[in-house]
Amino acid sequence: MSKFSDLINSPTPLLVDFSAEWCGPCKTMAPILSEVSKELNGKAKIIKVDIDKNPQAASAYGIRSVPTLLLFKQGEIKWKQSGVVAANELLSVIRRFI
């Protein structure tokens, strides 16, 4: 868990995708997140957290539905959204914090 703590406390924006293997909309997000990651070219990080394998993390951040995306910068949650989010919207949000 310390690695997760290091990532969220970084000055580099971190988008966390809380998801589950059984979730259809989560599967829809995978190629969107891949596209966003390529577009950002290392200016922000994106990680996936499986709520079934990490229930303590899901609980700690009040995740009630998946997919839920949280954007962290220097330990603070800067943005949170549940559901599928379009690539252009995600890029717009993340770029505000780069």
C-alpha cells in the first residue's frame, strides 16, 4: 500500500480507475484509458485498482459503483466521476492539473 501512497502524493497527476473484472462499463474504459495515457505521454499516470482484490482501498475512498475514476495530485482528490468518461473529457480534466 505504500507504493499507492507514494503515487497519490506525487506532484504528477494520478488517475485511479476503480474497476472490477465482472463490470461491462469497466471493460469499455480500458481502451479509453489506454488512448488517454498515450496522449499524455508520461505527464500523468493512470493505474487500475480492482475493487474485489483491494476492498480496503475502495472502502477508503467511498467507491460505491464501478468504474469510478479519481484524480489525485499531491495527495488531494482533485476530481471524481463514476461511469464511462470519454477520452476528450478525461484529457481536459487531467490537463488542468499538469
